[in-house]
Amino acid sequence: MKFNRYYIFMGILLTACACTQPARKVTPAFYFWKQRVQLNTTEKQTLQATGAKKLYVKMFDVNWDAAKRTAHPVAIADFREQLPDSVELVPVVFLVNEVWQQGDTAWPAAMAQKVAGLLQQVTPARPIREIQLDCDWTRNSQAAYFAFLRHLRGQPYFAGKQLSATIRLHQVKYLQSSGIPPVDKGLLMCYNMGDLRKWGDHNSILNMGSLKAYTGSNRISSYPLPLDLALPLFEWTVLFRNRQYAGLLRNMEREQLEDRAVFRPAGNFLFTVLKDTVLNGYPLRAGETLRHETADPAVLQKAAKYLNRQRQTYSPVIILYHLDSLTLRKHQMHELEEIYDILR
């Protein structure tokens, strides 16, 4: 009898302890990185099937005109339809780092005013709770970019809205020199972690060695800002000529590169062109090399498990890049759900 009472007591105790543990929940989300904002059937079904709560839409880029020594917006979002009411819209602005090479101390304030004004014009009239800025700042551009972020907070359009900024892996590893952006939270981009232009048999989109090298020693869990997490779904093919970077080719299938009459495998990701050919409209010459890089589902799951062990107690938004039917066809729905489940 005592034996049974002991185990009953322990069962109740363990159940009570389990109930007091805070449940770590994530918010599923996607990036949408196309200028024409009009979701097709596949994209709408993916939002619904994954239970995505947020859609981070690029509203425009801010490019640098070196000849005129000024910045200007390009690729302004063209909304052809309303987004589903069930999905929260988060506007994103991408700024090239060259924008911050200006020596004028008044430049960040002027940029903040222009960016806020254009955002207000092009963003649909619906509740906006968060705005994200995307810029790969450096040590030299840090002061101007951070000043720009502070000035944004003073713009009427940003009043009452959460401000987030993308964080690259190198900015986490080299925290002291990179600095901490003056925002409410960061978005850690867990992709594009290798040198795209460097010759070699490697995957610059996603590999576990680089992810661990940048984020080891609890760099994620100890980062001073709450961090949302982004993982890739895309793939691309890199062209090399005489082992020198010669361009980025999109919408190529690995199966196309396995045509032994035209290509010869030269590694895990490399293929040598055997004879002159045209593939998907791209002219290729004999002797050139293609490196086909992907976000392999198995590696994505490994990355998600690693991030789940490293992450903060903060319950993050998990953003997949990006909501595009051509990209999504490379991934089964259960694979996307598995990523969210691992991080739940």
C-alpha cells in the first residue's frame, strides 16, 4: 500500500512540475520577396496549412546611385489583391549598405523621413504592428545606420509600432565590433552563411559547420535582443569561369545538371560543363563550372534542432524564406510543418 501511495504521490508531483514549466511557442511566418503581391493558390494553401500568422512583405529596396551620390527606392511593392485577414502584414524595407557611406551627419534623419513617408504611401490600409528593416551593416556604416533607426522611431508613422532589424550571423559572432541595433527585436538570418563568390565544393546557403562556427558558445541565447529566426527554402546555381565567380543562375534543377552528355560531376555540389550549351536561357561554355546549392530538407531539420537547443527563452517568430510557389514545390508540406514542430 505504501508502495502504491509513493508512486501516486510522485506522479502527482511530476505532473505538477510539468504544468509549471512555461510552454515555448513559436509563431509560424513567411517572407514574401516578390514585387507583385498577388498570392496564387499554392501560396494561399501553404499559409493555411502551416498556420502561418505573419507575412513579412518587402515593400521596397533602397539602392545607392554612385554617380549621383544619392539613394533612391526601387522595386516598390505592387499590391494586386488584399492579403488574407488571418495573416498579419509586416512591411520590410531592404537597404543596401552603400547608403550609409555618406559623410553628412544629417543624412540618417533625412533617410528616416523619406523611408517612413514612402512606407506610409505604399503599405495597405490595415493594422500594422511591426516594421522590419533589412540591412547588412558593417563596422564602418554602423553609426549612420543605427542613427537612422533611432530617427525612424521619431517618425509619426512608426508611433506605437514594433521596430525589428535583420541580424546576420557574423553580427552575432562579432557582437562587440558589430554593435546592437537600437530596435525592439532582431531577426537572425540563418542562411547565406558562406561565401557565394568563393570557388569550391560547398553550399553557401546553409551548412551546419558554418552555423555552429558563427553561433557557438551560446551566442544566440546570450544575444542582448530577442531574436526571431529565419530559415531558407530557396536554391540557386552559381556559375564559375576559370574558378572565378561569373554569375548567379536561378530556376535550375539538379536533374538538369545530371545529364552526363553535357555535365560531369566534380564534387557534391559542382558540375563541369563538357560542351557549349544553352540551359534555361543561360549560355554555358565548355570548361565552366556550376555549383548547385539548396536548402536540403534534412539539413534544415538539423539546423532547426540545433537552433532549438541554442535559442533564447523568448518565444520567437519562425520565418521561412520565402512564400513562392516555385520554391515551395521543392518541399513537401510535412517538411515545412516539421521545421515549425521542432522549434515549438
